[in-house]
Amino acid sequence: MNEITILGAYGTKSKGFGTSAFYLDEKNVIDAGNLLSPLEAGCAKIENVYLTHSHLDHICDIAYIIDNYFSYRHTSLNIVGLPQTLNAIQKHFLNNEIWPDFSHIPLDNGETMSVTYQEIECGIEYKIDEISTIEAFATDHTVPSCGYIYKKNGSAILITADTYSLESAIKLIDTREEIRSVVLECSFPCEMEPLAKESKHLTPKLLFEKLQRVKRDDFTLYINHIKPLYLEKIKEEIAQYRGKWEPNILKDKEILTF
């Protein structure tokens, strides 16, 4: 059975709640909202961070991976994402003003830079190793963004990250039978629908209205990115609006199979 670990399941940081991070294996993660606390020295082994977009709750621990484990690392930290995402990181984050530009600082071995950047294109399947691949697909957020399909041993999990529209995800779910698990966001309670629309996030009502278009039901549905302050309210509303679905609400450190 294929597995990934949820290092951060929530939509903002709070005591006991980590922001978005998915641990594929010891070298590969999707997003970097919560890496140091659960992985500790294991962060030194991470080689590729696949970013969904440039918002702080998805990138913040990039800064501290290098800062804490610089002398432990033997390979560059490769930041992978859409061109607009990488540009935002370089211009506004790792820019020598907010944080050092590690792409110009060599590792102790002197042969490679601490950070490298790799652009990714939607719709192209990139090989991770002999049995696994990753593919980005466009999502609908306030900045350029993507979700990912992570496939291993012929089975796949789809992760949207932050999005308002589910059109691209639904099309993929209905046409890719290898997708066995789906992770969708749900950030705000229904009473905050205007804010959800403005910030391009989902409420339980919006989420399950959009899911009515999905033709398949032979996959496991997970929900993440809930704002911790509204966790109990959103759980109640998910139970109210879920219809035929039996969603699982993700928690930090949870292991998903697909």
C-alpha cells in the first residue's frame, strides 16, 4: 500500500496545528508549511519541495531548513513550482531582505548552491524515481497556483491545495482511474462565504455543491486546510452538507494510503 504523511493539515498556524505540508518520502515533500517540528533532523535529507503556490503558510519552513541544517546538507534544496511561484519566492522571500538568498550561498562542500529552483509545467508527468511520478495541474486561487497528482506503483493521490473552483480537479478525478484518494480544501465556515469567495477558498456548503458534479465515488475523500479557530463549526457543517460522501478530516501526522 502506498503512503504519504500529513505533516501539516491546517489553514493557518496555531498552537498544536501545522500548516500545509505533505511528506512523500525522505527526499520529497509537497509544500513546506510545517517541516521542522515533525521531521527535525530529517529535514536535512529533503531534496525537493514541490510548491503549490507562494503564500506563507505553504512556504515558511523553507527558510529554516537551510538555516538549521546547513552543515548537515550534501545536496541542494531544490524548490519546484510554477514560474510565477518561484519568481515570488526569489523576489519577496529569499531575497537578502526578508531572508538570505541561498541560491548564491554554496554548501560547505563548495560544489553546489544551498538552494536551486526548477520550474514545473502543468500537465506533464515528472519522474521522481523508478516507481513514482508527480504532475501539476492548475487550480483557482488568488495567486498562480497548482495542485499535484502523486502516483506510485500505478496508484495515485490528488491534492488540490488552496482553490475555489474544483473544475480541473473534477475533470482529472473522472478521467484518471488511478486516482484512489483525493485531498480537498475547506477553509471557512458557511457564514463566512463572502470571505471564502474573495480569498478563493471553500466552505462546506460550497465544497459539497461542487462535488455533486463528480461522476465517480470509488475514491477516498480527505479534507484539509481548515482554519483551527473554526474547526468544530466546520466539522458540524461538513456532516450537514456531505450528502453521499464520507469525508475524512485530516490531522497533523496522519498517514494516508492510496
